[in-house]
Amino acid sequence: MSHDITVTFLGTTSGGGPTQTRNCSSLVADLAGDGSLWMFDCAEGTVRQFENQPYRPGYQRVRVNQVSKIFITHMHADHTMGILTFLRNILGIPKPVIDPDAPPANKSSTKVEIFGPRGIRRMIRMLWNVTHTRSSQAYIVHELLFPGEQPSVPAEVRAGEGADETDVRNASEKVGRDIHCDEAGYWPRIVNREIGGQRGCGLIVDAGPIQHRDPCIGYVIREVPREPLTAESPLPRKLVILGDTYDPSPLAPLVHDEPPFASPLPERDPWGHDVPVKIPVSLLVHEATDAHIPAHVDPSGRTGKNRTPESVREKAISRGHSTPGMAGAFARTIAAERLVMNHIGARFPAPVGELTNMSNPQTKLRHGIVREMARQAAEGWCPDGSRPVHTEVAVDFHVVTIRPNRNAPTAPVRGSATPCELDINMSPPIHTTTNTSPLFSCLRLPSSRQQHFRRTPQLAERRVPKDACTRI
Ligand SMILES: [Zn+2]
Ligand SMILES: [Zn+2]
């Protein structure tokens, strides 16, 4: 059992995709360190993304049949249309029925548990029924209901009761829960899981609303220590994974509302932004659908003409989305330690392959775009540049590793820790590691342009001189 948490991005583009270089939204997280995966969103093509993972040294490919839970952020097609294929793939084909009078196959254990907003149960059930899908193992769907909502279809609908045949619960589906939000509008503790072995903690998942065009959910995953915490205890880790949003601030109180086990911990303000917290967010995954790319990065206007930072931000918000600066600002709001942006607009192709030739205009542009987006996020996070912050733009198959905190919360003030250096000459796809002690990472830029990047590090570091980010 590993003590690391790993997050693998399987699809990183927006609804304008899939594109040549990115699939639409999906990521998987190994939170328990035991190889079981929790998936967040499942765009069309997600199963194929598992197959498309590159082989690379030191990296264990994630597999479809490791997934045990799926968390859907919202019902838009670029986040949901891979679910049927995924279920068909993971649940197995039933044995042929030789004796029609034989009892149904044993589906006593649930292979996959699905959480999502209103509509997820009806969508899956309808797709399952109209495509005559059958499986040997079972799934279950829980709907998270906003205030005043009723489930899209009852958890139990039997045939022969006058119900539409597409609404009938099939033999592969177990009866799920209708989870109504509490008075504050949140869905606390939708998952409460004990982790065995040496890990010494459990996991809980809270969910809450975020602002998008349509109902949308953000998820907060917390480690729960098995032993009582003291002021000297290492900090448990906390992840925040968002769906599409132009304003995730409704989720912030839930992120900051720590369970009772955090009571002994002192409050601290890790970034000096007047955001005192007991447990910072180890990783924030936030969308950045659009961005203004300045002329010194994109001289020929390949990412769009007649666009200004203001017009791009306005347009993004009007469509329910964010810019990198907005993602950075939310990272500050919730006292995050690391920001990884996904749901990147289709106009921004990902750097792929061995990018050794920076004189290639396309290579140069793609590198420049992701570095600029990361820089803008860092600027939104820490506008005066007084503190180092850690921002990244995800590409498909990007892997983030979050190591356990080893320092007690009363360890040296976070901003004064010695920054570690990341290897910027990583082989693709990027595999970055955060050892959360120290709690941020600095990017060491090459001293000379002759020192080529084989891959864009896609990291922004506010201490990096602006011209160093844009000169390559
Ligand atoms: Zn989307
Ligand atoms: Zn959406």
C-alpha cells in the first residue's frame, strides 16, 4: 500500500473537444493508496484513454477495472457521455441463459458506485435499457439533489406498474440513494470510507454547489486520521475537485469547515492572504476554459484575434467558465497549496511528443500558451508576486503525486520553507510530485536557451521573471 495520493488526468479539454491532443473531462485518483480508483467525470472516449496511456519508466498505468466510484460534477455531455461504455467495459458480460427458470445471476456485490446530480440515474438507466445492455456485475446510482429537487426517476421502478420501460430499474442496477442537500445546500459525508493497512486514516467526501450554466457540483475529499490529532500532528491531506464553473465560491465554506478531528490544530495563514485555515488544500483541480494569450506569445493570433483580457474573461463568465486568473484567485480563497487546471479550451492544443526543437513555431506556441496560462493563474493567486505559488496546466495522462505531510502544523512558517526544484526535463507525459513539505515547489528555469525543454514544465512560479517565462 502506497502512502502517496496520485491523480491521473485522462481528459483535459472543454466541451469544444475532443481535440487532436486532448480528450474531454475525466480524471482518476488513487486516494487510498491501494490501487482502487475514484473517477471524476467520464467523457466519451474515457475508456480508450485508459488504453492510450503511454508506457513510461516508474509509472504504473491505471486500469479501468480499478475504478470503484464515479463522481459526476454535472450533466453536460462532455462530462457524462462515456459512462455507458465504461459500465459495459467494467461490469462484465453475463453468461448465456441456458435455463430460463434459473434464478438471476448473483449481483450481490456492487462493482461501481456512481454519484451525480439529478439526471444521472435516469440517463444511465435509459441508455442501459434502450441499448439492451446486460452485465454480470452490478452498479448503483445516487443522485445529489439541489434544494427543491426530486430524483430524475425513482430509485426503484418495477416493470408492469405502468412505468415507461426506459425507467424500469434493470437487474444490473441496485437501488441507490436520493441524497437531499442540507440546509446550507451541501451534501456532507456522501462517502465515509475506512482505509485498511498501514495508512492510518479514512476518507470522507463532501459535495457542494458551484456556479455554472446548469447545476454543478464540486467535491471535497479529506483524509480522516485514525488517531486523534494534536497540535504537533502532520496535516491530513485535502483535495478539491471542481466541475465547470465561473464562480466556485459557494463551495468555499464547505472547504474551510473542518471536521471535529481538526480542532486541536492551530489556525495558520499559509500564503499571508488573510485566509487562516487549519488544513490547507493539498490540491485544487479547477477549470480554465479560456485565456487571453498576448501577442508576444501568440504573434499570429492563432488563439483568436481582437481579444483582450477583459473581453475573454467576460465571455468565459457568460458561458459559465473561468480563466486561469479566476482559478488562481480561488486557489487563494481556499488556501490551496497547488493548483492544476483542466477543461482547457479547444483553441489551446496541448504540447505533445518530444518537444526538443523550440525553433518550431508550433512547438514554441504550444509551450508558450501553457506557460502563459500558468503565469496568469499565479498572478490571480498572488497578484503582488510576494509568495511562490504552484500552478500547472494539465495535459492528458498528466500524473500528480501528493506525498503525505510529514511536518507538524507548527513547523516553520510555510512561506519560509526552502523551495524544492522540479526536474524540468521530464519525459512525456509529465509526472510531477508534490512533497507537501515544503509546501510549494519552485521551477528552475534553464540558464540558457540552449538548454532545451523536452517537455513544457507547465508550471508557473511567481518568482520566475516574467521575461523568462515568455522568452522561449
Ligand atoms: Zn465541460
Ligand atoms: Zn459544463
